[in-house]
Amino acid sequence: MKYKATMRIRRKPGELLEVDWAGTTLSVLDSYTGRRIPVYVFIATLPCSQLFYVEGSYRMDLPSWIKLHQHTFDYFGGVPKIVVPNNLKTGVTKHTSKELILNKTYAEMARHYDAIITPARVRAPRDKASVEGSVNIVTTWIIQALRNVTCFSLEELNNEVWEKLDKLNHRAFQNRPGSRWSAFLEEEKFALSPLPNTPYKLSEWRKAKVRPDYHITINSMFYSVPHELIGKEVEINVSAKIVEIYFNHMRVASHPTLNGKFGQFSTIKEHMPDNHRLYVEQTPEEAIKWASMMGSSTLKIVTFILKQYDVEKQALNAIFTLKKLERNYSTYEIEEACRLVLSATNRPTVKSVQTMIKTLQKEDARKAEARDSKITDEKYGFTRGASYYGGENK
């Protein structure tokens, strides 16, 4: 009979940290509903000293995964060179024999702590044998020991877990002197990299397609991007304070993170198409500001329109129509048309300005045509002498 040989590897101090979720869960009793809420148990092990870290979590999502790593580093007072997780989707996007793609947030956290993430091979539990063994020990000495203990909050439960953890890490080895804690202090703590000056601030990477209203949705909140990106896929980096949006690896938008009631909008005017921006800027203050930039005659007409209508919305709609003339005419042409309208009537309207500016345009076109015709005559015309008409003296 042939046996598959295994080799015992003596791990270097501070080299590896193996992390995993325990298969067995704990629970917290909800005092309001009487329902038991499951608590997932995170386990981290340093293979060299066999020191454990254990903590319960309501969720197994990415923010919880990152937070538990940070708590682990704090507990050890340093960072190992390599972190070996399982191939869970939270941290590993793709892992084959040819390609490894880590979750961007997980990779960023590792860079912040100057560590390397090296997931275990798929269906290769011996790649993280220490934490696999730790799961059995923790299940027996902590999870099973707390099975009859009732806690009403996660904080209360974790305090019970850490009390058991402290006893387990200080429990004497069976086959050699000392404990996990003493072995860690004597053999491994010195080899860990120091903690960074500031803890990692969680940010999550996501992808989204830009909606027809040039916004993307994050946690039921809406953030604008340049309207040229409608229909494009963008990458979003979400943190507690800021939302950054990237297209082709370039940042195209940045917003403060919205909190509170769902459905809020963060919209930057520069991201809007011109006609949308003109529409949202329809306030009396914006109308006066725009007219002041155009000229004194335009300002007089806008002021008159704001006073003429009893309903402000009607006045703003009329001014919006006037502002749209900028699409086809220059500031000078609009101001000149307003000046001529004011010289002809004391009750100017947007329609009269539109008619006047078209009249001026036609007149300019006629003058230009006459001028071009005159230039052509001067260039190609000639004068016939008297002899041509028989007027020369014979």
C-alpha cells in the first residue's frame, strides 16, 4: 500500500498568520423578540507560537473581515509578513493555478499594514493546517464551553470569548514547557512588523453602470458623474467619509458620503448637460446674476419680467427661454436685441427679444451679402472707354 507522505515544516517567527471562520456558530439572545441571533466566529493563528485570536461577528461581509484582521494585529501588537486566508469570496475574487485576483479593499488593507495576502490553494487544507487545527481547539475550549451561556449583546459575548481565549493562550503545553503566550513573547513577537502609525480606514471597491440621469447608486444613495459617462461602467471607492468614482483608472468625481435617510442625491452642476444645468439654475438670484453678466439692457428686461408675473415659476420659465438664446447667439447679439427692444417699448417680452434678434441676424446677413457683391464687382468689373460706344473723334 502506498501512502501520501507529508512533511512537518518549522515555521519562521513572524512569517505567517492563518485566518478562517469556525464552522460552528455562537448566538446572542435578542431581549426584545426572544430570537437567537447567530454569531460567526473568526479565528487567527500564528503557526510558529500557535497563539490564537478569536472574535465573534454578526456578519461575514467585507467590512467585518477587515475589522477582524485589524483587531488581530492589535492583539498581537504587530503584523506578520504573510496572511493566509481561505478562498472566501469576501477576500479573494479569483484564484486559479494561473491567476490570483484579490478583493481590492483586502489588498489595500494588506498594503497599509505592509503584509502579503497568499490564499491557500483550493481544496488544500494543509496550506493552513495550523488554523484548521485551531478551529477544533477553539470549538472545544471556547465555543462549546459557551454553549449554555446566554448573552444579550455581541459585546457581552465577545467579553466571554476573550476571557476563555486568555485562559487558552496561557494554558500550559502538554509536550513542552511554557504556553502559547510565553512562546509568542519569547520566540515570535520580536519578528512581527510594527503597527502603522494610523489604522487602516476601510474603503470598499464596487462597480456600477452610470444611469441615464448621470448618477450611480451606492447604498440607496445617488452620486453624480459627468453626463458623458452615461451607460459606462465605473469603479467606486466607498469609505465612511468620501465616495470616489473612477473611469479607466482616472478619478472623474468625488462626493462626501451621504448618511441618514435613503434616496438622497449628491449632484455637481458641472456633471449636468447644459440644458439641465440651465433648468436647475432657475432662481431669481441666478436669473439676475446671469442678466448682469450679459449687460444692462438684458438686466432691465429680466428685472421687468420678474416683477410682471404674479407666479414666480412663470417668470423663471420665460427667463429660461431667454437664456436659451445663448445656444445660437453671442452675448453681444442678445444684449443689442434687448437694447433695441427697450428703445421701442416699455413692456418688453421674451418674444419681442426673439423677434428682434432674428431681425438683426437677417439684416446682418443682407449687409454681408451686399458687401460681398460690391467686393466682387470691384474685383472683376471694368470700364469701357468712349471709343467702344463710337464716341471717339475720327
